[in-house]
Amino acid sequence: MFPYPDNPKGPPVYFPYWRFKGILYSCGPSGTEHKFIDLSRQALLSEYFPASLGIRSQALKLQFALPETEGTFLRPVLSQPDMIHGIRKLFSSQMSGNKEIQSFIGETTSIIYAPFHVINDRLYDSILDMPVLSRLPDDFDISGYPAEKPDWPITFIPALCPACGWDLAGERDSLALLCRNCDSAWHHRNKRLEKIDMGYIPGESDNQMFLPFWMIKTGFSGIDPEQYTDLMESTVLPSAFKEFRIEEKFIFWIPAFKIRAQHFLRIAQQMTFVRPLDEITEKAPDGKTHSVTLPVTEAIESIKIVMSGFIKSKKDLFPSLINAPVIPESFHLVYIPFRTGPHDLINEKYSVALNNNVLSTAGNL
């Protein structure tokens, strides 16, 4: 919720807004486009309250809505899926060409409550202490809106390794925590810590950072053998990929960290193309690691977007990819070494480089 200055006019009415922040990837036969989105929209449809928060969600500090907070909290009615569907539909019309595969990658959604006062038939913005409407209609009744009390408890899970009881290590934004004692990795799922298959590829430099990747083994369902052969022959993937039979699986290497859209696709396609075949050491890397900030569920959502970049004859074979459900079989968290230079992170073996500033600014995504 937005804090507001002390107001002698009494407790406010808090109106709910959805805030969406993320990157929309859209691809079709004409190519792939992406757009960074950070916007808000009403979570309870009303013609009297502002349609959005404008830049307030980016500019003002927020605080938790607590049960003891004075005021009336109106209950959100628009569901998260409906909100995302509306945003997808809105921005699809702004994309060029016919984009038939879309994915939101790295998105975050939240409910923000904005304070208002109803005084003498006027609706006031409590932050600016200015009227939103010059006059409310005679039949306006704020009690007719659904309300709820903010009673959402904050829960904590001890950052102790479930296997050995050692302290888990990780940055505050990391979705995966490492145990340096028993060399295991854990993530939060279903209100508890679950183990992740994890390893790393050893590096040859002392001055290096290990970047996390999701190594996902998957297949595409619903493609008949003839379509599959045509699809694979039309890609720029190495011959080792093309020799797979229909019942076998692809292996995709998707960054497990948020990064700008164009760099995310480039790194994912480069790593998937080179297919690191080094023997993976099944333990935590001995060195500096970058936080895992992209969950594996969203990495799986990006697979079709990544795959579409390998298809040369998009016009003829793109429909085969559209109608093929992605069937993930397994995933591993793999840390890959990058030598740290004055301006770039570089892995010479795989010919992959990433500017330091790209990583440092990814926290804003």
C-alpha cells in the first residue's frame, strides 16, 4: 500500500490495483519481438477511481498492508489470469505481423492499495489531498463495494539445509540456496524447501564468476515424424541435435537469471547451440556465483521462443512448433564459469560474452 500524510478527515478507503512488471516475448513467421512492461490497472472495475497508478508504482515507496492499518480495504475482483490476459491482448495489437507464440518471462505481479477519501460527495486523492472528481453521483455508495480486512500473514522458512542442518547461502533475491557443507541446492516450493539437481562446469581461471543456467531436457508432443524431420532439417542447430529421433529429447540451456530481453534470447540460443558437453561436477562451485532469479517454470515457458530462433523456414514450419506442447522431462541447475574482465564476463570456450553493466542493471527487471 502507499503511505499517505496524516489526514484529519478520517481513515481512508484503499482501492486495489494490479501492478504487472515483466517482458512479453512474441514470435511468429515474421520474427520475434519483445517489450518491457511496467504498468498498473484496476483490480476492481470502477468508473470513479483512476484507471491506473501512473508512475506512482515506480516512484513511491510501499509498505505492507497490516491488519491494524486503519481504513477500508476494497477487495480485488479481477483475477490475476484475467489481468494478464488483458495485458497480453493489449500489447499483441502493437506487435508487427502475426505473433502466434507469446510468453511473459520474468514477470512479477502484486496488488497495490492506493488511499482515497470520500468527503462531502467528493472523491479525494489522499496522497495529493486533491479531488479526483468534482462531484460524485447521488447514488454513489462506497459501502456497496466489496471490502476485506488485510489479514495476510508473513511466513518464514528457516534457511537451514534440510539434509544436514547447515546454513544455506544465497543473496536476498535468490530463488535457490546453496549448502556448502553437503553440496546441495534448494528452492522454495509448496511452503517448504525442495532439493534441486545441481552441479557446475569447472573453470580454468581464478578470476571468474559462475552464472546459473537451467539445463532442461524436454520433448515436443504432437509432432508427427514427417513434421519432426522437416522441422529439424530447417534449423541451424548442430547435426548432433538433428540426429535425435522423435522419441528422444532436446536439451535447452536457459539463463537462470533475469536479464534484458535481447541478451536473454542471445545467451539462451548460444548456450543451447554449443550444448556444453563438459562433465558436470555434482556439487556447488568453489567460487563466486550469481543469484538464481528466474524460476525454472518460466525458463520452460521460454523454450518455444528460443526454439523459434533456430528455424530458418518459419513460414512453412512455424505452425508445427505452435501446436507442439513442450513436455519437460527433467531439469538441472548448472553453474557455468565466466572470466571476469574490466567490462565483460567471457567464456572463451563457448564464445559467449556478457557486459558487466547488463547484469548490474538486471535487478530493475
